[in-house]
Amino acid sequence: MADSAGARATMVDSQLRTNDVTDRAVLAAMAATPREAFVPAARRALAYLDRDIELNSSDAGGRALLKPMVMAKLIQLAEIKPDHVVLDIGCGTGYSTAILSRMAGSVVALESDADLAAEASERLLAIEASNAAVVTGPLEAGLAKEGPFDAIVIEGAVDEVPPAILQQLKDGGRLVAIVGRGNAARALCFTRSGDSFGERMGFNAAAPVLPGFARAPGFVF
């Protein structure tokens, strides 16, 4: 893109600030991260539009980069601090991980699609995100061996958050996810307190559904 810095500034001002993104660390990270570097070459002209962008993926349901406003508000809900260890589930090509790496102490990115994971590693290396690492594995399992985490960000819609992933939070840790499908979906924040988990509504949001998080169908007579 000819003027990617200008496009990023416009994105921050017209899509983020106007939609209640007020966390300075989120705004600064998204203003500094080249979104176009994480978009398939054929779709780079769409990089800064207010829309989800389809990624080149082998997953049957397809994968997409979340629209900037939804990603920013989701990360803001997680309240990332500079000393936090963060798990980024469903990192795709690594854009969300790049943003989180500018805000947190370290980021572990989990991706089930091996090709996307390889792309994410390559692109994060290119922008020198030295405090981020990409791991390939099933998204719905989380990454208990690398936890516990101060924050977990699930980068897409899920029918429900598996209890096994909630258990990977530190005491006081926060998990954010878009729960539900279509216009009925909501961004929720789960907070751990000992062995209990609180839940609060963040904002209404729609996002592509991540593989592995579909609720098991109930028995029908």
C-alpha cells in the first residue's frame, strides 16, 4: 500500500476512537502495527477497511482476520499490562499477536492451521516481535503446558468457552471471547478468582466462528 501509515492513522481515528476504544496502549499498538503485512497479498488493498478479511486457510469453515474495531475492543476488554503473559488463541497470520506483543511481556500464539502458523511465525519475525512465539495445535485445548496466563484472547466466535481453557488462567486473570453466532453474539470477559469464574458483558459483536469450538449437538427424540 502506498501510504500504509496514513491508512493506519485513519483507521485508528475513524474506526477505533469513534467506537469507544480509549486504552492508549491499544491505540498505540494498532497505530504502529502494519496490518497490511498480515493480509494475503491479493487482499492487501482491503487491509484497513472496516471488515473481516478472509485468510488463505485449509480449515473447512474458512478463517478471517477480525475487523479492526472488534479486535481493538476485544483486546481492550482483556486489560493487558506490560508484565503480562498472554495466550492468543486462533492467531491466524499473527496480526493480533503482533498487537499484543507491543502491550504485554510475552505472547504465546496458538494456531491449528499449520500453514497459517508458519505465516504467523515468518511475519512476526519480520517485524521483530521477539517476545512472541507461535505454537501449532488444536485451538479448543488451549496450551496448558505454557500457562497459567494473565490473559487469554480468543480471536473469533465460539459457541462456548471450554472449562479447560478457563483453568489456564492465573488467579485474577482475564479471558475474552466472542460467544455466540451472528447478531446474537457478544464479547464477554471471564475473570478468575480462586476456583470461581465471573462473567461480564463487554459489547455486541459478530465474528467468524473458530474451528473446534462448536457446541456438541444435543440428543433429539
